[in-house]
Amino acid sequence: MKDVKKISEVLASEADTSGLTNSNFFGDFVLNGEVSLADLDAFYTINMDDQNKKQSLSSYISERFHRRVVIGDQVRLDQLVLTVRELDENGNIIQVGIKALEP
């Protein structure tokens, strides 16, 4: 468990030194991982025909990986890129960066 947190911290610190700004890597906005897809849809108008709108961002991201998520993991949701920004000590997603893709 401690090793996973340390690896996440190392990966995040390397992302900081890669020449990317935080907003380029993590997105322009940061949301709580418990925000629902429906709440996100109200702001961004996302195509979610096959998604459970009651699902949290944290759950949506976690379901797409067949391993424990780490800081910097990214998934796409329609025109958005969701990036894991912060994890708790148990590996649960606390904060998610949101970045809209260019049309």
C-alpha cells in the first residue's frame, strides 16, 4: 500500500518536471471525485447514452483500469479528458482534472 502511494508521487513529480504546466497535464479545472456524471453533463453537455449518469467521476475512471489507478491516469469521456489528480491513502480518487478537447 505504501509503495503504491510512493509510485504515484514519483509519477506525479516527474509529470511536473516534464515541461508541461499543471493545466496542460491535469486539465483546466479540478473537481471532487464524487461529482456525478450527471452534474458534469449539466455543465459540459456530454454524450452519455450508455453511461450511468448517477456514477461518480471516481467510479467511472476506476472501472476503465484493470489495475489500481495512479496519479496521472487519464480516460476520455466524450469531448473531455479526465485525469486522476489526487488519491487518498487507500488509492481512492479524491480529485479529478478536467480538460475539454478542441473540436
